[in-house]
Amino acid sequence: MTQILFVCTANRYRSVIAAACFKDELSRREQENGWSVLSAGTWTTDGLPPMKDAIQRAKQIGLDIQEHRSRVVTGDLLQQADLVLVMESGHKEALQVEFPACREKILLLSEAAKGILYDISDPLGNPSNLDVVPEICEMIHTGFDNICALAGSKRS
């Protein structure tokens, strides 16, 4: 089974949306079998619900994330993942330093999807960044084949 892990800071908005969007794309392409899609946060507490704005914005595009609960990223989660997609360069750097054995499979979402390096802003720190959902989903949809290929090539 190929496992992909999406990571952001709190695991209550960006990584949750990315994971839900990736699962939706797998379903649309009838490729759900053989995939495990998870999300986690670098600076969070286990068991917190998604942000209300995330739930509302996800619902507007047909995604249901209400049952999600935050999870702290761990070495075990990183080891089990074939590909780890993070939202910010700070996430990538921190995880690569703390977990050097996983270094090669940790990429920015933008890097994996589009081959370019840029951060997806955190809506929790800046209310003007609340509408990152279209940006994340567009990256997942257009970069889906690239992401799948990377997940397959990075198998540990």
C-alpha cells in the first residue's frame, strides 16, 4: 500500500484539506485501492477538530472533514509514509533535520505538484489567508500524476 502524509502546522486546516482533496481525486479516478492518505501537524495537540472555516470551505467544494482530528507528526508516521508533502519550507527543513532518514521523501506540496518551491500560507496566523482551499485543491488536481509518481518512486 502506498502511503502519503500531508503536513502543516496545526493539522486543522491546510493538511486536512490537502488530504481530503487527494482522497477525492483518488475516488474520481477510481484509484482508491492501494492508497493510505493521512495528515499531521508539526506543532499541534492530538484530537483537535478542524477549524470552522476549514469545515465550511471544504463543504463548499464537496469535501467533508468534520470527523478529522488533529495528530502530531511522529517519526513512525514519517517512516511509514512513502511521500510526505508539507505546506511550508520551514516544515520541510524542520522535519528533515529532526528525521534525517526521511529527508528524501519530504517535499513541499508545490514542489511535488508543480516543480516549484513556494509556501502555502497559514490561515491560522493571518486571517487574510483563509482562502487557501482553492490553491491547495488546484495543486492536487493539476499535480496529481506527479504526486502519485513521486509517492511510488520514494517508497522506502
